[in-house]
Amino acid sequence: MENPDVNIWLQLILLPTVGALIGWLTNWVAIKMLFRPRKAVKVAGLSLQGLIPKRRHELAQKIGEVVERELISHEDISRRVNTPEFHETVRAHVQKHVEVFVKEKLYSVPLLGNMMMMESVANRVRDFIVDEIEKVLPGMVEGFVSGLENKLEFRKIVTEKVEAFELERLENIVLSIARKELHYIEILGGVLGFAIGLIQFAVIALAR
């Protein structure tokens, strides 16, 4: 003859335990199926493939769109280079190189007179060239940025880079960032399964 008390205790142990195991295992499989299987396989007539490998092209395009729209754009570059600080940096570089160039050319001509005259002429030529470049610098920068906009497609570059990633490398990157959170999801599945098992036991106990 079966002992009712033993059955109740057995159900109290088994139902939450099995529920926790199923909840944890379900979430573990779901996380693994983000990347596995990497290549489509046929199972009972169905084609199974990891979510990210299957939608890799769409994912790469979306990342490219987000990077271009939210992180970096041609307008950002334009704002960065069209500043007084940037112009002053360019001016300093131009002045340095023009000064060296002019002096080398003048000193290579032996009939220009003494050193003081050559120095004065070199400085005037340098200042003239630098001033002229400074006047046209904003337009040059705008032209440079416009040229970049036509030739440098951030969305395309990012999309191609993501698509070129090896799936194993992409998986390692995701796991290195979200390993702790994914582990918590597995544990949460077990906790919820355990709670559902307790609820099932309570329903069965009340129905007796």
C-alpha cells in the first residue's frame, strides 16, 4: 500500500526540481542557438540555424545604419574640422613647412644679397603665402569634407567589416561583453522553473 505522505514529499521535491532543470535548460539552449548551429542543418524536415548566423547580413546592415546615424557621420567630421582650433593647427603646420621651403629656395640663389635681407624676404614671402592659405582654408576644408562624403561611406564600411567577421570571433565578442548577463538569464530560467514547479505542487495538493 502506497504511503500518501511519501508521494506528497516526492512530488514536492520532483516538481520544483524538474521545473528548475527544464527552465535552466531551455534558456541555455536558447542562448546557444543565438550562434549555433553556424550552418543550417536539417532536423525532421526543418532547417535549423543560429539566429545571428542566419540573419548576419541584416545585422551587419543595421549596425552600419546605427553607426552612421547615431555614432559618426560626415556632419560630425565637418563640425570637428571647421573650428578655430583646427584651423590654427593647420595654419601652424603650413607656416612651418612654407618657412622651410622658402628659405631653402632663397638660400639656393647666391645673388640675393646678405643674410639679413634674405631672412626678411623669406619672412615676407612666408607670411604672404600663409595669409593667402588662411583665407581659403575654410573653403578647402568644406571641399575636403564634401569629397569625403561622396567617397567615404561609413555604413558600407561598417557593414562589410561586420560581415567579414568570423562567426566564432563575433560570438566571442558578444560573450565577452554579455557573459554575466547571459548567465543570469540561465539562472533566471531555473528560478522561474522552480517557482512553476511549486505552483504545480500547490495546485495538486489543493485538488486532493
